[in-house]
Amino acid sequence: MASVQVVTRFLARIQALGDNPDALDFTFGNPHEMALPGFSAALRAQVEPRSVDWFAYKTSEREAQEVVTAGLRAELGLAFEPEDTAMTQGAFGAISLALALLADAGDEVVIPIPGWFAYEPMLRLANLIPVRAALNPANFDLDVDAIARAITPRTRIVIVNSPANPTGRVYPRADWDALAEILEEASRTHGRRIWLLSDEPYRRIRFDGIPFASPAASYPWTAIDYSYGKVLLAPGQRLGYLALSPLLPAQERSELRAALLPLGIAIGWGFPDAVMQFAVPALETLSIDIAELTRKRDRLYRALDDAGFEVTRPEGTFYLWGRAPGGDALSFCGALEARGVYLMPGSLFDQPHHFRVSLTATMEMIDRAIPHLTDVAAEFGKDA
């Protein structure tokens, strides 16, 4: 997995793009158009205080929890209750809370490869040991056998991500059922419960009517982290939550619920700001234009596929994952940077042969970038 140094060096280079108004930036899932009007309106509606404690310390506001619970019930068909949720500073905050809630220093946590580049540094900061489990290299399916091989007596958490960053894969219920069997058997064998952390910030960003299944319906010992920053395309306004599966045995569910508040304080007052929590009822109904995002996906995917790239057709997220021509993503991305086109090399995901493209760019940016992508691929003299 990419080290913190690799990520920070990449960030420093990309931050310099602000000096080049003509740069075509496809690196992070950042907005390239103005925010959703409803998003701005939702925040403005909550800025004016309505009581003296409007901007007092906030933990998990009850109304926000109730809205989140209603959304989870509708989407996942499970009987969540407000007490099952903790409001957090985005998915980062939810994952930090989950690690504090479920694991102890020295525990092992299984993470997917390729997977989000922040998993490993977050685990190491929490004094936890990351253990890698590769996805199926042919199609990036979830490989439950690889997860089973990665489990040891020290394993405490397995992290899964669907829709998956960076590959865009959405895993079906059958995968979760198979994984639940493995985790149940391993928990019995080692005499210690193994938890599943389902990383779901892209849950509402899916294409072609592909359904979503959460492992929380298959394995009771599941916690879900979620971020509103993706579906609203507003990652700079931190809002998310951690939710416990309502299928948990009653005693464990009660104990974990009681721990959410003190741990939320202990990790650094990890609750969203007042305005963000007050805005949750309005924000819950908003989304980026999935139809337009689908058109962007199709435009870029077809162009790269026609040019001979080996590209995974994303089923969800707003990323496109491909293999670099010649197999050297750093060289490929470097050649594109010389033309003012910036992609994210797969080395940040421990996959040096691949690259990731963010589809949050405008269609105009995509159209301008395609000739550069195909020209550079031809210069490398080998199909992706």
C-alpha cells in the first residue's frame, strides 16, 4: 500500500495545479462545477441561529440520527434505530470511530488491494496492523478466499468497500453471504469475534440500475461508515456517520451504542459541525446528477476502450480504473502531465501498472483530455 510519503508528495504536486487554469485535473473526486443549488440553500437555511445554543457543542443531533436511520431503513431494508448511529466528520471520522470502537492496539485489520490509500496510514496511526488481501486480479471481484487466507488469531476487523474505490465494482449479496460464513467460522476457530467494517461512501452512486447490497444484512457484526461528501460532491464540508447493524445480538448492540458517545469525544470531538447536522434533513434528499455522471463514464470508457486500453467499466463510484500502456503507470501519467493532463497513478493504491481517472471532471474536460490519452498511449507503443 502506498506510504504516507507517496501520498503527500502526490498531494503537494497536485496542489500546484491551482497556478495553471488550463490544467485538466482528473485526480481526486473534487467538483469542477458550482455546488448543487440545493446544497448551498440547505446550509444557508441553518446559518441563522434560532436559539442561544444553536452553535453550542454538538454530539450526534437526534434529528440528524432519525433522518439517517430512515434512509438506512429504506435503502437496506433493516430495522436500524437512531441509537445505532453516530454522526461523524465524514467517512474519515466514521472509520476512526469504528477502529476505536472495535479494535485494540496490536490487532490486525484486513484491507482490500487495490483499495483506498488512506486505510493503511489510518490503521498505523491507531496502532493497528494492516494485512492485505488482494481482490481478484482478473476483474477485481471480492476474493473471499484471499480474505480467509489473510485472517489470523490476531485479526479483529475486515474492511470491505462497495462500490469500490478505485475499481468501481459493486459486490452482490452472494459475496457477502460467502464472506459471512468465513468470518463466522474464523471467529469460532480463534475464539474471538471478527468484525466487518463496510466502507460505503459511494453507496448512492451506481450505474445501470445495479442494485446495492450491504454486508450488514448478511453478517450481524458489521458496522457501516458513510459520507455525504460523495453524493453531494462537496468533500470539503465534512458530514458522515457510523451505523451498527441492527442484527447484532441485543447485549452487544447495547454495549456498543453506549460507547459511541464517549469514543466520539475521545477521538477528538469527531462530530459534524452544528450547521451540517441541522442541514441533514435537506441534504438527505440531494444528489449529484447520476444520469450526467453516467454519460461522462460512457464517453470516457468508450474512447479508452476503442483506443485499446484495458479498462474496468465502473458499476459505481465516480472513478474509472485502467491499466497503463506498457504497464508503467508513473511513466504514463508523467507523459500526460507534460501535456497538462493529470491522472492518479495506481502506485497510490499499490498497483503500479494501473491509473485512476475521476469522472467528476466536466464533459468539456473529458473531451479535451481524450486526444492526449490516446496519443500518449500510441507513443508508448503498446496497448494497455
